[in-house]
Amino acid sequence: MAESVELPSRLGILPFRNKVLLPGAIIRIRCTSPSSVKLVEQELWQREEKGLIGILPVRDTAETTTAIGPVVSQGIGSDSGERSSRVHVGASDSHRLDAKNQQENIHWHNRGVAARALHLSRGVEKPSGRVTYIIVLEGLCRFSVQELSTRGTYYTARISPLEMTKAKMEQVEQDPDFMTLSRQFKAAATELISVLEQKQKTGGKTKVLLETVPVHKLADIFVASFEISFEEQLSMLDSVDLKVRLSKATELVDRHLQSIRVAEKITQKVEGQLSKSQKEFLLRQQMRAIKEELGDNDDDEDDVAALERKMQSAGLPSNIWKHAQRELRMLKKMQPLQPGYNSSRVYLELLADLPWQKTSEEHELDLKAAKQHLDSDHYGLVKVKQRIIEYLAVRKLKPDARGPVLCFVGPPGVGKTSLASSIATALGRKFVRISLGGVKDEADIRGHRRTYIGSMPGRLIEGLKRVAVCNPVMLLDEIDKTGSDVRGDPASALLEVLDPEQNKTFNDHYLNVPFDLSKVVFVATANRLQPIPPPLLDRMEVIELPGYTPEEKLKIATRHLIPRVLDQHGLSSEFLQIPEAMVKLVIQRYTREAGVRNLERNLAALARAAAVRVAEQEQAVPLSKDVHQLASPLLENRLAEGGEVEMEIIPMAVNNHEISNEFRIASPLVVDEAMLEKVLGPPRFDDREAAERVATPGVSVGLVWTAFGGEVQFVEATAMVGKGDMHLTGQLGDVIKESAQIALTWVRTRAMDLKLAASEGINLLEGRDIHIHFPAGAVPKDGPSAGVTLVTALVSLFSQKRVRADTAMTGEMTLRGLVLPVGGVKDKILAAHRCGIKRVILPQRNLKDLVEVPAAVLADLEILLAKRMEDVLEQAFEGGCPWRQHSKL
């Protein structure tokens, strides 16, 4: 280790380009340039052991010009005279020496390290005869450059040492901060040496350094052995203060230690994976060899070969077969445990399973049979079934015709899904249902890209894979329930699916090849049209299913619902009988809906009650050794009356099921009104509801449309002491609030004409507030069709005259009193008919919509048409408007 040396006032300078020699470090260099060879000859070779040179870092001008500490900019000239190229260097000033014939700029650092030669050898290159030197240099101590000059072809510098004196060094070593930094550095260095010993099985000499060399020199020695940047080397060289030097050295040692640990961790992980793969590969080879010896090696067990044969028989189009072959070649080159192997194999299996050309065997369309099938499965729906027959007729005349996409719109329980299934049966095709309710991700339609973990194809491709034909009837159920968020808009993705011009090249993101959907017959269902985007709605033909009349529900119940319910509960008509009169009571008192789902639930409740009774009676049948005696309420009644009882002898071979059958036939359960109330509870609806609710003035009956069909909506108005304000309650929307304001304004304007005010200028609201309420406050309500109902309720309130209980109304009104047409007329009339309403007031311009209303319903109702609001008031009150004779109406 280098001891303290006394430096001369001037040293020959050997520049180190983009590199730093630190004190205590040893480096081997080869000098070939004339200037460096001259320097070595005069400063080292001739002076032997006493020779010293200065190592000064220099920076290329191509590098960034920002230097750590002051620099010297030296121009190199051809003049070798010392006086002509002398520069004085300050602590922070930079100077430039202009010499003749400047060729390049070198940025000299103002601090360097004195070095001595530990080994020096001289050589001559042949055949050029050029002299070269190989030198092993050891860094001794730092110095600062005061003056830089040239001596012949090399540089010399006037220097000043930067090392501390012995007394000052002893004073610094007693500093607590220095002592703390020394302990931290030695701890980090010791840990680094321990790690290197485990890795390289060496380190004995390095431990000796920790015990013998002063800590401030150890910092330079350790840092010199690291591969760090030139800027960090300069920063270490400029660290004259011992505390700063130890702090930087500790940081670099810690960083080097962390990098070694990370490298070891990665190496161990890779070696572990390699060893596991090699072990599994060896075991598989041994297993294969064992099977070959036993003769159990079957070619069918080669999954890849089997997959290839499956793909060859899948009938892939030529362009897709080329793509599949490319993927298959990649799969053959992969190992089973290699990442991506399973995903590639699953993708190829999907290509092989998809029905690219496989179709259903369609039988010749028989329109009469199709019509009979529709009539047997669905009662009513004449218009809908006629449209389906027309669709089938076109398919019969032109099988490859691209027909429209039918969209059945209606409330729940009216048979939308079963109609789609009937279409598939009539066409002789397979049926697949895709539920879109709550779907918010576009990937559910188009699939995920294969780059994502857990990717899968869209629901359309999965459905086709499930039915294994390319021409099924595909039902897009609840198409109005799709949403959209940051993951995309499924409704927009359906635009390509339902467009006959685009779906023949449908591109699923997972499949990544075009698939022909033009042979698929698409049918959609929805409860409402409003949520469906207009571009998507434009691609479909809307067929509305408004709901069923009570007569239609009765026929549906007797033909379809009751047999199905009995079958589901293990009963038959011999065990349970539900008369038509009881079905009518269930329809009138327990269900008021557009469809028949609640009706089926109530019938199922009756069936469950009957099943309990029958099961209990089965358990009550006693069995003897020779004779099966039958016990029943009928039997008990005969015994009580003292009548003769015939005992039936049943052979032992007859099982209990036959015994119960014999018993059930003897006493079928007939549903009566008492059983209805016992099983279903008290009636939920009453025809007298409207009469009871409009018994006081200020109440009118309106008709509204909802997603579940038409409904009867009562409107209540009352007055109280106040400041002339109007209060609206019932969870109302903005449109219906505006309708209420229009209605109040019209009534106040016509107050004198309607005899609601004694004279002109009287304010109806003076000293009182008006409160309008729409019952069923938990249900949101909106729309303009309640305008005439609101006016009728206000007129009834101010005149204290009651509205007719058998009259319901609907219609939008203007500020001038005109009654405008509204939508959902058929649903509203059916709702009024269900609720026992006898008279319905409609806008005159809705007369054309009465064609869609069943004739049986119109026969039970009195339809009143109104053009102006005055016509509505004339029909809404008992005996007409009693004040109209004296008014200007």
C-alpha cells in the first residue's frame, strides 16, 4: 500500500480521457503516442524509482460541457516553447489558451492524482520501429493544478497537494460524525466482502485491507473497483473532505451490494426453472420409452396430431386454413410447459370446433304446419303470427334471402322468447339464446384480444360453437338492457352483427379471422324501444306485443298454463281441477298484468297446495298383509252414515304408485273460491277501487304506459290555506311537472267560463296552496299524457264536483286547450279493461290506433273521442258539465 510521499512543485501530466485514477488504485496502461512515450522516458524511465507523474482526467468536446468542478480549456499548438502556451488556473475560472494552428479542444479537470510506476517495460514494434511502454501505475495522492504548460510534446503542471497533514488528520479522526461514517462504511464493506466470498470463494486479502489501511484510503480503493460513470468518478476525485468522501463511498458500496443480490436472485430463479423443466423433460422421455416397451404407445395420444386431423376435417376456408397452419407450426415448435402453449392450443381447438360450413338439415317449409304450430304454442297475437308466416313464406320462395331482423317489443310475460323458439322449430333449425341484459363490455360481443390474460371469444362465437351449426336461429334477448362504460358500447358492436352487408365478414377480436354470420337468423327481444340507440333500431323490424285481454288469458291458462303447471308438480286433471270460473277470479282479483307470469305463479301455488294434500293422503293409506284398505274422507263419510262399504282386493304385485292412482281418481280436488282465499290470500284487486277513490272531488283516473304494459294512474288534488303555491309529489319527472303547470294555467285562465270564479280577475289560488299527488310514490313517473287528467282533477277540486268513477282518460294538452295524440293506446285500453273501467276518453287523432285493439275489448268499452279540453270535461263528469249552459265554452 502506498505510503505518504512528498510531491514536487511540478509534475509531468499524462491525460486520462474520460477515466479517473483514484489514490490506492492500480492500473495497467500501454503508451504508444509520441507525447506519452516522451513523457514516460523523461519522467519515469530515466528517473527509475524516483519518477512521479500526474494523472489528470480530460473530457472530450463531444461529451457534455458541464463539468464537476472547474476545468481548464487548453489549445494544443505546434510550438513546443514553454513560454508561448502558459495558462494560470483559478479556483473557479476557466481560461482558454490560443495557440497557432488549433486543431481540437480538450477540457482538463483541475484536480488529479500523482502516480508512480510499479512496473515499467519497454518494447519496439516491428517493422515500424516505434517505441512503446507498458506501465503499471499506482495512484498516490490528490493534487490541484495551479498552472498548466507544455514541455516539448507533453504537458507539465505546477501543482499543490490536497492531502491533510498528520495533525489535522488526527483531529478529524476524533470527530463523532467521522467516526459514525467510518463505522457505516466498514459495515457495508464487510458485508460486501462476505457476499463476494460466498460467490467467488475468495476475499482473505480484502479482509486484511479493512484492518490495516486507513478508512479514508479504503474508500478510494473500494470505489475504484466498481464500474461507475465518469461523472461519479470525478465526484469521488473532488471529494477532498473526508466526511463527504466516506458518505459517497458508503452509498456506492451499498448500491453495488444491492445489484449483486438482485443478480443472484434472478440467477437462482432462472436456474430453478431450468432444472424443473429439465427434470420434467427427462421424466416424459422415460415415460415415453416405457410405453414403447409395453406397446401402449398409441398415435391417437398425440394431441397435436389429433388436433391437426380435427382441423383438416373442420372444413375451414382456404384463407383461414393458411392462418391455422401457421399457428399449428408455431405450436409444434413449443414445449407443453412453455408459456403460451396452452393459449395457442385452446385457440386452435376453437378454430376446429367452429361450424364454418356445417348447417342444419332444413326440411321443406310447410306454411300450414308452421301456422298450426304457432297456434298451438301461442293463443292470440294474430298480427305477430301473421308477420312470422310472411317471413317464412319469403324464406320458402328464396332460401338465401337476407330477411329483416325481427325485434319483439312488449312487456314481460307476453311470449317474446317462445315466439323466437317457434320460428326455429318452423324452420327446422337449432335455437341459441344470447342474453344481453346488463352487458356493458364490448368484448362480450367482439371477444377479447388474445394478448390479454384470460381472453375468450365473444358470446356470438361461443353460441355458434355450442350449437355446432352456422345457420341457427339466434335470439338476442333483452337487447334494450345493454349499457356502456369505459370498456366500450355493446350496442355499437351489434351494428356490425345485425347488418346483412357487414356480418358476412364479422371479425371477433379473439378469433382474429372473419366469420360469416349471414346465414344466422337473428331475432331480438326488448321491453322498451327508448333505450335502444337509433342506428341499432334502424337495423331491426319492430313487432309490438302489447299484452293479453282477460279472455285471452283465460284461453292461455286453460290450454297451456294449467297443463304445464300440473305436469311440473306431478299432478294431472284427475287429481286437480281448476274450473274456468276460478281462473277468471284469479285473473280479475289476483293479477293485473300485460303478460301471464303472475297468473302462472298463482296457478302453481294452487298446484302446490293440491300436491301437499295428495301426498298426505298417500301416507294415510294403511297396508295389511293380504289386503290394501283404502281410506279417504269419502270413505269416512259413508262409515258415519252407516252405509255399506265395499272393500277392493288388490293383488300384492300392485305397487304403491298404482294404489295412490286408484285413490286419487276416487276424489279429485276441485278448486273453489274458499280455496283461492286460503291459498292465495285475500283478493289484491277490486273493481270497486276506482269508485272508492273518486268518491271525493279532486280525483281523476288516468291511463299511462310503462315497460310492463298499460296501467291505471289516479291523480289526486287538494287545496289548503297558503300563499298560492303548487306542490307536486309522487316521484315525477320534468315533463309531467310541466304538464301540471300547463293544466293549472289553463284552469285559472278559464275560471270565469267554468263558473269556478264569481267574476273576472279573481285569483283561484288567492290564500290557498294546491297539492297534486300521483299515488305509488316509489314508482318514477314522467310523460305528457297526463295533461287532460290533471285538468279534470283541478276542475273537480275547484268546482267540488266528482269525476265519474267508470271513466278513465289519456291525452296531452296544449296551453290553448287542444288535446294532442299520445302513444301506447292499445296498452292503455287493455289496462282500463283489466281494471273494470267502462268509458275511456281518447284524443280524436288516436282514432286510427283503435284498429289494433281486440274487438272483444272494444265491445265492453265506450270509447269517447275529444278534440279540445272542453270535450273531455263534458264527458268526465256525471250528466256532462252542469255549468256549460251558462259558460262561453
